[in-house]
Amino acid sequence: MFCVLFIRRKENVVRFMLRLFLLILLLQPMPLLLGDAAIYQNDIIIPTYGVDKPDPNPRFYAGRVYQGAQGRIYPYPMSDVLTNKKEDKIYKAVTLENDYIKISVLPEIGGRIFEAVDKTNNYNFFYRQSVIKPSLIGMLGAWISGGVEWNFPHHHRANTFMPMDFLIIENIDGSKTVWLTEIERRHRMKMLIGLTIWPDSNILQAEFKFFNRTPFVHSFLYFANPAVHVDTTYQVIFPPEVEYVTQHAKREYARWPIADTYYGGFDYKNVDISWWKNLPKPVSFFAWDHTSDYFGGYDHGKDAGVAYIADVFFAPGKKFFTFGCGDQGQMWDKMLTDTDGPYLELMAGAYSDNQPDYSWIQPYETKTIKQFWYPIRDLGGLSFANLNGALYFEKNGQKAWLNILTTKAYEQTNVTLTVDKNIVWQHQANISPQNVLQAEITLPQQIKTTDIVISVHTADGKELLSYQTVARAGASMPEPVKPPARPEDYETAEELYFTGLRLDEFHNPQMESYPYYMEALKRDSNDVRVNTQLGILYCKRGMWQAAEEHLQRAVRRLTTNYTRPKNGEPHYYLGCALCALGKKVNAYDAFSRAAWNFAWRAAAFYELALLDCLQQDFEKALQHINEALIVNSLNTKALNLKTVILRRLERLDDAIKTNEQTIAIDPLDYWALNECAEIQKIVASKAIAKQAHLACAKQMQIDPQLYLEVATDYGNAGFYREAIEVLKRSPVTDYPLISYYLAYYSHLVGDEAVAAYFVVHASTMPHDYCFPYRLETIDVLNYATEQQPQDANAFYYLGNLLFDLQPDVAIRAWEKAVALDPEFAIAFRNLGVAYSQTCNDIPTAISFYEKAIDINKKDPRYYYELDVLYEAANTEPDKRLELLKKNKKTVAKRDDALARLTALYVLTGDFDAAIKILTTHHFNVWEGGGDIHDVFVDAHLLRGLSYMRDGQNSLALADFQMADQYPDNLEVGRPIYDQNAGRVAFFLGQLYEQLDQKTKSQHFYQIAAAHETRDELSFYQAMALRKLSRQKEADALFDRLVANGNKQTKSNEDIDFFAKFGQKSQQNSRLARAHYFIALGHLGKGEPDLARTALASAQELDINNPWINYYAELLSTENKW
């Protein structure tokens, strides 16, 4: 391993240099020897569609729903501008290869497996892209399909399109491993992935270690996301005991594999949903309630597929997703690849069986899991698989077919079929990954399939495979998840606590947990569980005083009558709060009390060791850190701290051993690598120590966050000089936080002159992309603002850090920043965000945005965000349009801004201008989005209606027909239930009626009448029914529109508990739509006065809805429609 290669004593310099040279050789392509495994780096040239530089504006949380959870972006920048321009790009791949398989990994694209080939038949058992073609699917925007994606701690993780650090290892047993790692910024947890192959096997192993490197509990989701090529012959194979599949969030279920219900809005009754060809729309299926370790997919046309294996008790997630074989899927094929065709995702989860489905990981806990994949061939399907091999068995009468593949080569394997322990068939064969046993068997009469046991043993009697067909249990369909009730509707504080906790655990984007906790405290202000959870939440937000208050309540209740508590959690988190408040003595006591409880010994003793180090009491620190490691031996932070303590105590042999122990757990632990170099400074020459630091820096590359992470690890334990040295080695010289931290740590060691220099130096650096996120940074920036009160940048950074945590404090910081620097455009923009989201003060927010644009007219995002606020404020469309038209060149740089300009052209009646953009510009659409197609439809329908009123019927016909199209440049495929088609059909019916072409008119009215729709579109179905003299059916729909509108005017809620994408809409816009529904209902019933009244109410709330305006104008000149 990398750092272990460094020498322990000076006399080993020659051996050290030789091993270092060998390590460097490993990074070069090496020839593959027969029967061996190889690992090497190689260049791959891949045509690549570009992604523009990330947005420099921090994107704070505004209720975005992403993959059913909170779609938080900060502290990352958003990368959502795609260039759609293709050029060849060289990628550094890491390739693992043996006689059976070849695996290529792209560390610079999230560590994604790019290629996985079964060399025995040249089958890509994972989807192999011929291009890198990003689309807007990732949490931060750009995302590619194909290969295998790794997702922790959220689905389509933030770093999925960003580089991962990696290290190549040759293992003693001849296997080869590439380790990949990242520390994600949102929760500061770490993922380590080890991809391994062996010389004699076709298995790919993925070993995962998830490190919670923080003092706080977190929840996480993990899914591997392998993609596979699919066609009409592709089938997904869940274990035979699976009787049901479920949706995201377990909100509905269907039978497997022959469905019997509507699912995902589509009628799958009597459809075999295991076949891709039967899935016409985007859909997900999660296997429910199974006990097997395996599942897979099989391409019957190619007679090849892939098998997946993992311990079902810890890796229960088995899911597949497809965009479907219909128009929507075909559109996604065009968006994600050039020529490689459709794909399907065979996702596999650990500690998760759904999305969203989150599990807890405690402070400093490490969770591990291993997953395995291997290609299968010539089986005809898949009945069973384990790590030794796979088989397919089929019986028809007395005839049976048995095909067996093993993951290694075995000679003279013994295959038997037994019934009641009596052998009914046996065979001996050589079986391997490329030599499949295929047998046709004649069985005795009256043998049931479920009575047959198939066994495969090696020549020396070791069992490889054992399979017996499972009889289904006939379980009843599970109950779907129900959304939470209102807090006041729960009977007990316990229910309120668990409801709030689940919302926290699942990062629910639609509902806050705080109302449930507050309702519980109304009933019992000292409830231990609720106060503890609130304390944890406030700790995570850096609100230490509030955290202490709630945690003290919990502790007082627990220790009433001098009781020694059974639960150490409140004491532990009280220690965290007290420590942050500078109450170290009290914190020491709280941690010590928490350590009485076994569940909290590891975390509490680690915190005690930190406090000991702050006091320079290294002997006591060593005692406490050893106690922590007895309970949690995988806590690499504890091991690293122990290494530092031993080094400081000059127990160098023990320090080296501990350092090696850490690196054995995580060969890419940057703190451990740095400690390795620190030890070399003592036991080796300066040259060797320098090489060690260079090697560490090579692994950390140019990411300033990694240097800050290691520095804070040192700094939290009081090792400020080591922290300073780490920061000074950062190759990034213009990242402000490096200098601010250097100033702060220099101050803590008493070097005030150096501290003063770095404070000033930091203030002069560019502020773009400086998005602080560590709670430790609060003290650093507060120190900077105290020392340099005129530093507007420091206040800006502090506001960035705190806005999602403590918005009121953030607002004050930004207000200070703009007071100090009246030309600070991005700070004014941030104030616009804050006053709209936090204060709901839209006019003030607008004024801040207008100021930001006055200062910086070149940022297209400003125009988009300001226009959203203008719309929320019901600003006149002409004013909105004037601003965007005046700055059209800038606006056109972002699709979201250009889409708003296009919509405004429609709103103001300039349909030609809108349609010109809609037909000439390529819009990149987010998954779950597609509003730009609605603009396209509105433009053509409204222009067509205008032509029809003027008697230009041929032009009207062309527009109505275009409104039914789905152009490629808008990246929206026709949905299986096209809600818009009924409206288009109705207008075509009207047009042909105006032309006295009754047959065509009736034809289109029939289409519209048969088209069941929702919301306002049901108006057109009803109107078509009326045209067909089906008045009773029409009136029912009109009445429903009025009833639904009235209901929505009385509701303040816009909560879709199961939403997967999107954001909440503005209250005024929702109410305006409700009045619009009422108006349409009255209009259809021939009640124009009531319709006018409702439309006036709608326009008062929202003058920016083109259809509200259309019908209001229509009724202003006509008394009926």
C-alpha cells in the first residue's frame, strides 16, 4: 500500500526507494500474462459533449425535491449548463484485466466503471458508452449514463461527475485492486471503494467503507447503479421468492412478475413486467421481501447477462429502472448517447432497499459492505447464482434443461439432481466461465419441479451450487406507506417524535420535522427523546446555545432522583454543545458520563481524547483513545489521533504500527498519509520526508478542501502547528479559506504578525466558488471579521456558510458585506434569495436583485431568479419582458433564463418570437422537468387560436398540428398518457367545425372526449363531450372543476409527500389556478358572469398565466364560448 511503503528506519532507504519505484511502475500499462491478473493506467480517447464552468452563485436550499429527498446543492457549485458541443477528450482510465474479464474505471468521472467486458464472448455486461454525453440528471446537474455509478450518501450523489482520488494496489494473493475515495461536503462523510479482480475468476468485487468522520449521527443511502444494454429480448430476474415489487418511497405495490394493477400511472394488469419490451414509460421496480443474495439481468438474444451477489441481510436493495421503450425512453436515448441505444439500471443497495430509504450511521462509525458482479453466458436465463457460479433450470413434463456456469475453472465437477435425497440424474463435467454445462435431461414421471434439488460439487467434494425451486408463499399485498398526519392529530408524544425522526432520517423535502417536535414539547416540555433530537439538529446547525438548552432538559429528566441514565446520547451531545461554547470543563464531564454507556463509549472517549490533547495531556489522551478503539477499531480518526499522540510522546515504533493499521483500513486516509510523512521527518532523512509529503500531496491533488479537512483534524485536537504545515503545502494559492485558517491557527499559536498577514491576504483573494461548509469555519471567519472589520468578503463567506443553517445570522452578515462593499453584486443577489425565501418579502428581494444586476449585467442567473420573483409579485409582463429583451445576449447563456424570455413572448402575444427560439435553440431539460414543451404547446395553440379567430384557418391548422409534436431540441418525449393531446384534439375539432367539415370535427371531438385528463385540461374533455351531445358527462366534469377549485382555495397546503422531483409552487399561483378551475367549470356550464368573476380573481393573483389571460380576454368580448 502507498504509505506503508515508506521506510521505518534510515537503513531501509534502498528498499524504500525500490518499492516506491515499483509502485510508480504499476501506474504504467503492463502486459497481461496468461493466467494472471493485471492492473494499469491507460489513456482512452472518448468523444465528449462539454459542460460549461459551474455557476459561481451559491445555490441555497429552496425546497427542491430530488430523488424523493432534499435536493441540496450548497456547498457545491451547480454545473447545469451543457454546451452540446462534442470533441475528443483523453481520459485516464484504470484497467483491471484477467483471462475472463476486463474492467475499465474512470476516476475523473466519479470513479464510474466505464467498461466491463466478458472476454470469453466479447459481451459488455455493463453498458459501454461510445461517448460522454451529459444530461441534467445529477444532483448538481451534469450526469452520464452507462457503466456503474456509486451513490452515497444520497442517490445520484453530488460527486458523481467529479474526480475521485485513487490508488492502485497489487495484493499478495495475486489479485489487483483500485481504491477510490472522496469526502463529500454536505455531511463530511467519506466513501472508500475497492474494486478487485482475481487471476482465476470472472468475479468483480466492490468493497465499500462508509466513514462518518463527524461527531454527529447522520442518515445515508447507498446504491450501486449498474447500467446494461437492453432490447426486446432483455429480462430482469429477481429471486424466485419475490412476489411483489414496490415504487419509490414504497407508495404502491404490484405483483411480480405478472402485474395485476395500475402502477406508476399505467395499467400493467396481466403484463410480465420483467421484460423491458413491456415497459413503455419510465418506471422503477424495487424487489420486496426477499431472502436471496442474488439477482441479475439476461439478454436472451445474445444469450448473455450479468449476475449480482451480496449479503441480503446487509444489502437488501434490488431495483431496476428504465426510461421505457416508448417515446420518452427514446428521447432519453438521444439525450444520453449517440449510437449506443437504450439502457436499464440494475441497481443494488446496501443498508437501503428503496429510494429514498435511509439508515443511520453513528458518530465516527464505519459501515462496510461487499458487492459482487460477474458475467453469465449460454444459460438461457438465471434461476440461481452465488459466488461460485450460476445456473438455469427449466422443466416441462419429463423433459428438463439444466445449464451451469462457474466463476472459476473446475475439472470433473459432479452435478446431481436428487428427489427426496435419491439421485435421479448425475453428470461429471469440466465447467468454467467460458465452458458452460448444457444438459437436456429426461426425468422420471410425476416429479414436481419443487421436489428437485440440484447440486454441484468439485471433484474433492466441495459444494459449489445447491438449488431447489421455491414455491411461492402467496403473501398478501403489503400496505403502502402513508403520509404523516398533521402534528395536532397524533395522540402521543412518542408518535410525534418518531414521525419527526423519520422526516429527518429520510431528508424529507416536503415536510419539516420541527412542528412535530414542538407539538410534542407542548405536551411534555422535558421529553427526553424530542429534546435530544432537537439538540442534535441544533448542533448540526451550529446553534450551540439552543442545543445546550434542549440537551440540558433531556439530561435533567434522565437523571431525576440522582438516576444513572440508561441512555448516554443526551450527555454525549451535551458535551458537543458545551465544547463548542468553550465550556471545556463541563464538556469533559458530559462526555465522561456518556462514556459510562457502552453505545457511546467510542465516540465519547474520542472526544475526551481531543480535550486531553487540547490540554497537552498526551498520556491521558492515549488512555482515552485506546478505550475508544477497543469499542470502535475502524475509527480511522481515532487511529490517526493515536498516531499523533504516540509521535508526540516519542513512541515512534508504536506510532508507525498504528499508522500502518490505519492505512490497512483506508489506504487513502489523508491524515494518515500526512502522519506517515511526519514520522519520516523524525526517523528518516529530510529527502525521504520530503518525498513522503510529496506522495501525500499527489494523492490530495489540488483540492483545497482536502487540505482544510486534514488541517481541521489536527486543529480540533490542538495540533495547530501541524495544521499550519498542511495548509502551507496546499498547491492552491488563491483559495481564501486556506489563508483565513492559516491566520486563525497562527493566532492560536501566538504568532500574531503572521496571523495579521494572512487575514489581510485572504481578504484580497477572489470570492468566486468559495462556499464554506465546516462548522469550525464559523470561528475562523468570526476571528477574521474581528481582526479585519472592513473585510466584506469574510462577511460574505460567513453568510454563505450560515444561510441554510441560521438564515437570520446569514442575512446580517451579507448586509454587512454590502455595506462595506456597495459593488458586491453576488452579496446583493444572496440578500435577494434570503429576503424572498426566509422573510417572504418579495419587494425587498426584488430591490436587491435589481441592485445586483445594476452592478453585474453579465450574469444570466440573476435574470432568471429576478424574473421568478417578478412573477411571484404579479409584475406586469411587459416590464418583465423589457428587462430580458434588453439583455437577451446574456439571458441566452442559460436555458432557464432563455425559457422565461420565451414564455414571456407567449404571455405578451409575440408568438412568432417565442416559436423562433423554440425551433432554433436546443434546450437541455432536467429529469422530471419539461416545462419548455408546455411553452411550445402554448405558443402554437394560442397563435393557432388567434389565426382561427382571424379566419386564417390553414395557418391555424398548422399550429394546432405542431402543438401535438415533440421536437428533439426540447428534449421532451411524448408521454404514454399525453395530457395535452385531448386539448389539441378539441381545438382541431373546433377548427374543422368552423370549416364545416363535420366528419373530421366529430373525429377529433371523439378523441378529445375519450382522453381522460386532470386539472384544467379536463375542461377540454368536457367541452368535447358537450359537442357530442353527452351533456350529462360534460356537466359532471364541469362540476368537478368547480368543486376542486373551491377546495383548493380553502387549502394552504402544497404538499406531495411522495414527490420525486420539483419544487413547491407559489401560493398566489396555486390560488390563481384554483380560481381558474372554477372559471372553466362555470364557462363550460354556460355561466359567463360567474366565470368572469373567477377569472378576475385569478388575474388579481396571477397575471402571468397565458390561459387565464386568454379566457379573460375572450369573455371580455363574448358572452359565451
